Amino acid sequence: MESILKIATEVSTPLMVSGFLAGAFFLILRQILEKNLFPVLTKQLSAEIIKLIIERLFILALIALIFGFMGFVITVFVHTNKIDKTSTTMLQPEDIIKIEKEREKRSRQNTANKKVRASLLNFKKYLDAEIGEYQGNDYSPRVSDLDKSIPKGALSNLNIISNVLDETNGLIPKSIEEKIGKFLNKYSILRSMQELKTIEEIRGTKDSSTSGLNKSLYNQYNKASEELRTIIAKLS
């Protein structure tokens, strides 16, 4: 009995199930017949019973064969469909190359955005330090408080931004690239204004023209800082 139960646990296909049931049915019948529960039969009745058993076993075997074959066909069909679906979802070599190129392009774009943003952010920090505090006809910049990594002077920052823009050409959004280009053209005047202010400081002159220059620089710093804030926000 233990061996039968062990075999039953290993049955996994329709054909094995059919064979197992047929064998179990045969063993049950044999056990019943060995008990001598039935009266002695005549030859004719015995022949009819044997004939009936053979017919029923044949029909059972035929049904088991049909269901087993159907199960086999269904299993093969399902497995084939899975293979077809898998093959259609598998990437071709050219698709893999295309995906890798797109991934590399996105990585370069992210690096370019960070590089451009860093140069603009440094310039904004410089401008904010230059703005400092405006009192009367003069203002008190805080450039000395800036980190050493931040370039000093409008010309240095504008040149750095221009060089970075050339290096990252085509990698940042076109609209932002155009905005930065317009910004560089618009505020290139800061260079001349700063040079003039330096000359006035060297001369030691402090008249109404010097005060007007300081006021103009202060206003330009403010406008440039606000425009940079908008551009930097779009690169975030």
C-alpha cells in the first residue's frame, strides 16, 4: 500500500493519471474477487461477466488514451505559445545597441546640464556678493566672503559660461541654450562697467559720475541675478 501511495505522489501527467487509475481499479477488483463474496457462477454467467469487464476496461483505456493525447497536445501548444511570446519580446542586437546609445546620450545630457548649471550658479553667487548692500550713492559688496572656487569678476564668469556652452553644444535644451546666449550678449556690458569702476577706484575719484556708475552696476547686478535664477530653475 505504501508503494502505491508513493507512486501516486509522483504522478504528474494525464497519461500517468490514467495508468494509475486503471491499475488501482484492477487491484481493487482483484481484492474483491479474492474475498469470495460472490456465489459460484455458471459457465455462461461467468463468460458474460468476463466479457463485460473486458468491454468496460477497453472503454476506460480508450477514454484514458484520448484524454492523455489531448493533454499532451494542449501542453505542447501552450509551451509553443510561450516560446513564441518570449522570442518576440527578446531584444535584437540592433535594439540593444540603440538602447545603449540612448542611455549614453541621456547620461551626457545630465552631465552637461549639471556643468552648465554649476557655471551659472557660480556667476549668480558672485553677482549676489557684488550686490551686497546699497546705501546712499554707494554700495558695499561682499565679494571677499565668496568661496575660493567661485571666479571673481564678471568677465571671468561670462567667459567660463561661454566655454561651457560651447563644450555642451546640443546636449542641453535648445530653448535654454538660446536664453543663455542672449544673457551673455546682454550682460557683456558688465565687463566694461567693472573696468571703468576699477579705473575710477585707482584714480581715487569720487564724484557724481562715480556714484552714477555704482548705481548702474548695482542695477545690472540685480537684473542679471534675477535672470540667472530663472534659467537655473529650468535646468534643475
